[in-house]
Amino acid sequence: MSTTVPGRVTPSRADRTEPTVVAAVPGELTIDAAVDEATRRDARLVLLVPPGTPVPLLARALRRCHTRSPGLRVTPVRGNACPPACVRPPDVLVLDTADVTAAIVDDGRSTLLLVPPGGGTDGPVVLGLAPWTGGAVAAAAVRQARARRAGLRVLQVWSDPAVDPGLVGDATLRRWDVHDAGLRDAALRTLAPWRPAGDPDPEVLVVRDDAPESLALFAAGACVLVVGHRGGGRSPAAPLVRLARTVSCPLLIVPDN
């Protein structure tokens, strides 16, 4: 059990290792996404309620949670941001895409689930794979696909700034073919430790393009786009903020430290 006081969650000893999903200043679509994520993870859901929220509005939010997932453990907490409200960083912080900032992304202590105004669809899980993407991101994409009973599509984006696409000869095309095959094999090797035996191979798309634009294009119709982020200044957060506000599906940003 947990005890709620204004502005803080104080868990019992049994709660301290319980997975936690936090929805900050939730709208209806964000509540739905947070409820579904907490249910998939068998986690407790914490709703951060802005100070001054009318009691009837909070009651409707709680009814929505329990109607969508009966039996879900839900704790309402008054507060505007997660760090002051939580004893430890949550496993997942759920936000409207309009509320995400570079500072939140770069904090890197929690997985972020960013929900667009249109919500999600029933398409595949799309993994945006970079050369540095690590096991935590690959594992998260596989878990999402299995939990959502969805297919998995891997998008490997690369570029060759030394080559003018308008002046591509046979030798360049042959080099690109070899590079394409190598990237497909590398993508499958990255996923292999996390995929149960017997799972069908994911669809792998290798695209020579600018990454943010390609991710937004190929994630159209996805149920969620999964990407990694290396915090501590090792990779810029601003492109992910722009992506969150461009992509039409929910965006899962997994710390890849």
C-alpha cells in the first residue's frame, strides 16, 4: 500500500521496488496511454494533479483510469513535475508532447512516453536504430511489440555526406548495397539477445536520409516509435523534442546510458 500526502509519494517497504508510471498534468489521451503502459508493466500509476484542480475533475480522471483498467493501483499526487513528487524516478514518465522540454529529455533517469494530440493507432512498433543504440533500447522495443501484440519494424537511417545523390555511379551503388546488407545484419544482431526463440524476424528498413524526417515519415501509422537517448550531453536532446512534436504516434524515449 502507499500513503499519499500533498506533493509527495511515500511508499511502504513493499512499494519501493514496484514499477511506477507517472502521468504529469494528464489530459484524457495521456491518462489512457499511462493506464495502458502501467497495465502492460503491472505497475502502479501516479497521477500528478496540478494544484487547484477541482475535485470533480480529479474524480473523473480516477474513474477513467479504473474503467480502462479495473484493479489498477492509482495514486493521485498534487504537483506539477515528477522529481519533487517522487521518492525515486519513475520507470516511465508520460507527458503530452507539448509539455516535453530538452531538460526533461536530458535528465535521462526515466523512460519517457510522449503522447501526441491524436493518440495512437494499431500499427507496428517502430524502432529508430542508430549506430550507438544499446541493449536497453532494443529490449524496450521488443517488449513493447510483445506486450502490444504488434509487429516490429526497425528503421536504420544512415547518410554519406561525401556523396551527391544526383551523381551516383555504379561503384557507389555497389558500395551502398554492401553497406545496406551490413546494416540489416547489424540490426538483427542488436535485437537478437532480446527476442525469444521462434519470434519472426522484424521488418528492417535501411534508409539513406536525414534521421528526424525519416523517423517521422516511417513511423506514420505506428502504435509507438521507440528511440534511445544518451544523456549527460553525449547526444543533443533538442532533435528529440522536435521529433516528439512532429511524429504522429506516441514516442518512447529510452535512456541509453
